[in-house]
Amino acid sequence: MVKNVNTAINRVSNELVVMHIRTKIINKAKTLDLKNFDMPEFYSNLENANKEAGHRPLNSLSATFSMFSTIISIVSFIVIIAAISSWAPLVIIIISLPSAAINFVYKKKNANYARRNSKRRRQMDYYTGLVVSKDVAKEVKIFGLADFFINKFKTVHANYFKGLKKLIFAETFWHIALTALSSVANCVIFLYIAHMTFRGELQMGDYTLYTGALNSVSSGVSTFITTTATIYEGSLFIENLIAFMHEKTTVVPSIPEPVIPQRGGHTIEFRNVSFKYPGTERYVTKNVSFTLHPGETCVLVGLNGAGKTTLIKLLTRLYDPTEGVILLDGRDIREYSVAELYDLYGIIFQDFGKYAFTVKENIAFGQLSKGIVEDDILAAAKQSDATAFIDNLPGKYDTPLMRLFEDDGIELSGGQWQKLAIARACYGDSDIVILDEPTAALDPMAEQEIFNQFDALSRDKTTIFVSHRLSSATTASKILVLEGGELVEEGTHNELMALGGKYHTLFSTQAKRYIEHQ
């Protein structure tokens, strides 16, 4: 009965500890900068923390209690054996020291091996995840990629297991050798006690008492070594969690009392802004300067890799410039409260999120702080031209999306997801609307309808578009043409067409293609 209660308590405690640790990890993750998510080292720390830290603390705690119990037991039996021999307990302890050293050495080697090979473990998880991933299942089937990914998994596992097997065999060899040595020492002491009994110095009952005490000391010392090694190993793996929790957040206000931005129209200014991603030497953005005034509509134009999305990440302070400064209403954006600054933006990235929640929840994520306001949900859906397809869904706005958790979940097309993402941007009460390739998955008619809606929506707001379809740039108050991370042209559509430069070439080429395909 007591054993059952103990088991139940341990299971409950383990679940609580795992939940607590995972909560700490995700709470830490929400504070980290976007640059952390671009660094392989970050994922190594995260993987190590998640893999081991959930159960290690409880194991270490249990081992600590067990260690104290074992010490009491060892001391008690040493007192008994010391009555016939002062050297016997000492021999047992001395013989056990090499075993303790081997335990500690190999626990550290195993922990270091796991830490060094975090990349390989993540690769194995990645390859197996690809084979069972819903997102890429179509390509895996059509292109016959499953065997390729499985073979990649086997190759990485073979390399990982090769080193691990070497460690296991080496540790096992030393344990066998030291166990043999310990057995010889125990045998000598047993023979000594038997000799004393044969000579009549001890009674037969004493033989049973002392040999039992000897066995208890020997097993107790072995348990003590194993337990302390477990605690030591636990501390090594918990270091992974500590390393993750010590990840630094650098996107923080630059002054002790952060400024709260005023709501309304805003002036945005880039002054000689350059940027390169952490750990790289190539500038993605180089010496960019421009100004946007309240209510302006700006379109960023350029080929893939020109630096358009990077500019948006800098403006929204997902990254800080490597050089130069970005001003919002005349102040360095680093002086503003980060959370309050983010509230100014209504944004759709080209790699927007698809969430396994209901339609209304997907829209409400645009400003979760105000909750789900039905009228605003409907208005946002109308502005994004999503009303028609939503009304045809089985549960309309309460329809669960994606077949991950619910049997009646609905899979949307790329264009429908994009309209929901646009609705999300419309839902928030933002001052600056940023659309990074907002209509890439839409047909030209749907695209034009959404641009018409946004013209009405953004009359009093600053709006920034990134679009490869240059027809969206014709009515913009300002066009910024980027090439190789540099701002090469700036002006209205008519001004840039008259200039006959890069924009003229891009627009004319695209217009020619449309005319040829009519």
C-alpha cells in the first residue's frame, strides 16, 4: 500500500516538474530576439534543455534522498564490521574509489557527447519529422522522397551511434574490471572471517552477521557511487537548461524609462541604415536612407534578395540595425517600449502563420488584447475579401481549421489562408499597416479588390507594401526601389517611369508579359 502511494506521488510529482520546466522554457522563448531563432546554437540549447531537463531535476532530488539513506546504512554496517576488523571497511571503500572515478568520468563524457551531438539528434528528428509531416506529405509522396529522408536518418544515426557505442563499451570494460577487483577483495575478507570462525574466535552466528554486514557495506558503497554519479550527471544536463535560460535579449529599450509612442500619424525615417545577420559578414541592407510621412503609401520594389523584407524587420524592430538609426516621430525606435511599439503595426509577412484554431480566432490574433469582437471580426473579413468563402464553411466563423486536432477541421487553399492573414492585419487597431507580399497567392481580380479595400482602410495610416506585381505601385505616394540591399531609386510611379531607370525596366518588362499573354 505504501509502495503504491509512493509510486502515485512520484508520477504526479514528475508531471508537475515536467510542466514547470516546459513552462519556464516557453516563457523564456517568448522574450528572446528573432535573431536567436536564426542561430543553430540556439536550437542546440533548446533541444538539450527540452530533452533532459524535464526529468533530471526529479531524478536528482530522489537520488539525493537515496544518498542520505545509503550513507546511514553504510555507517551502521561499518560499525558492526569494525568490531572484528578495522581494515576491512577501509579496503572496501578504497577498492570502490576507482569505480567512483570511472562513473564520474563517463557521466561527464556522456553528457559532453550528447551536448556536442545535439545537431545530429536534431537532424534525426528533422528527417523522421519530414516523413510524417502533413505540410510536405504531398511532395514526399509525389517525388518519392521518403526513402531519401529515411536513408539520411540512418546515416546520421549510424554516425551518432558509432561514438555512443564506443563510450558504452569503454565504460562497460572498466566496470567489469573494477567489479572483478572488488569481488577479489570481498572474497579475501570473506575468507578472513571464515578463518576466524574456524579458529573459534567467532561463532557461526557471528559469521552470518559479519558476512551480511560486509555484503551490505559493499552494496551500499556501490549504491552510493551510482547515486552520486546520477546527481552529478543530472547537474551536467541541467546546465543545458541553465544555458538556455541565460540566452540574452538584446532588443530592449535603450533608455531606463522607455517612451510610449503616441497614436495617430507617424513619420518614419531611415538614416544610413545597414544590416547584416548575426554570424555573417554580408550586408543585406547597405546605407539606406528615406523618410515616410503620415498617411503615405509606400511600395518596396526589387528582385528577390534585394532586402525588402529585411527593411520591414528593421522597421518593426525585430532586428536592430548594424549601423545607422531608424527614427519614429523623430526619436530612435530603440527608445520606445518594445511592446507598445509592436502595437503600432498591423503586419502580414510573406511566411504568415497558419494556426489550428477557428476562423474567428485566426482573425482575432491580429489584436488578441481586445478579445473577439464579432462586429470587428466581420468587418476585417469583409476588408480582406474573405467573407464569401467563410460563409460557405460548415461552421462559418466557428469552423476549426487544419486537420491536426479536430475531425471536422477544414483545410483552406493558399489564397484563402492569405485572405485570413490580411483579415488579421485589418482586425488590429494599428497606425502603420505593413503588407509583405500580401496577395502572392491571389488571382489578379481578388488582388485588386483587396487593394481597393486597403485604400479605404489606410487613408489615415502609413501603409507599406512589398509586392512583385508592380500594378500595385502605380497609385502609391512613394516607391522605393532596392537592389542588392541598396536604395537605388525613389519617387512616384510617374517620376520613376520618366527617369527610365531600374523601376522603368521592371515595370515595362512585367507589363509586356501581361500584354503578351492576353
